[in-house]
Amino acid sequence: MMQRNFRIEQEVELTGEFGTLDIHNVYELKRCEPAADGRTLRLEFGANEHGLPGRPPEFVLEFEGIAALELTGLPADLGDLVIERVGFKDLDDRDYAWLLEDTKLRGDEQLVFCADAGSVIRVSARTATVTIPNP
């Protein structure tokens, strides 16, 4: 099972000791950087025009020990990408009409980001960690 310092709420919020980060309404994906060796993935998010007072202007979600990674249909300009939902799917399940919640996990599911226009990020990793740069 992927070790995480966050839980997913309402299919759009990453919640942990750092607070709540809404990746649909308040933050947008700025960079998606898989490492050349394929073992890590770094997703950098920044507040959009709906940024909230008192919330961090940016955060990083980093995956280490990647076992599987799929980046499907990501636009060249990530500013055009809107993440609609985040949750979990079984390894072979490609029906994105629904996602598993944290409370329903068995341990072998992939974390999935579903975006507009059919763009999808799927990842299986040992760890997933949210950090706030320069808090």
C-alpha cells in the first residue's frame, strides 16, 4: 500500500497536517516531472486566481519508488489542464466514471488524477508526499 501523508476528500482535496489543498478549484498543476530513471514523479501545483488567503501559494506532490506510471493525454501547456477528480482505481480498471475512496482501499490500487479532455495521471508508488516549499 502506498504510504501517504495525506488523505483524499470530496475527490478534489488533499488533506493532511498541512491543511486542505483543493486541486480542482484553488490549485492547478504547473509541472509534471517524471525522473529519467522512472523511479520518481514530481507534481508541482500553484494557486490559481481563486487562491484562498492563508493557504500556501504552491505545493509539491512527490512520488518515490514508482512501480507503474501512466501519463495519458496531458497537454503541452499544463495551464490548460483542469483536474476534475482524484482517487483510486484497481490496476486494470479504466472506467473513470467513478473512483475508489480512501476508506475502500485494499492496498494494490493506483492513485488516479482525472482531468478534462480525458487526460489521466495514474501512479503506483511506495510513497506519496505533499510538501509546502518555503512555508
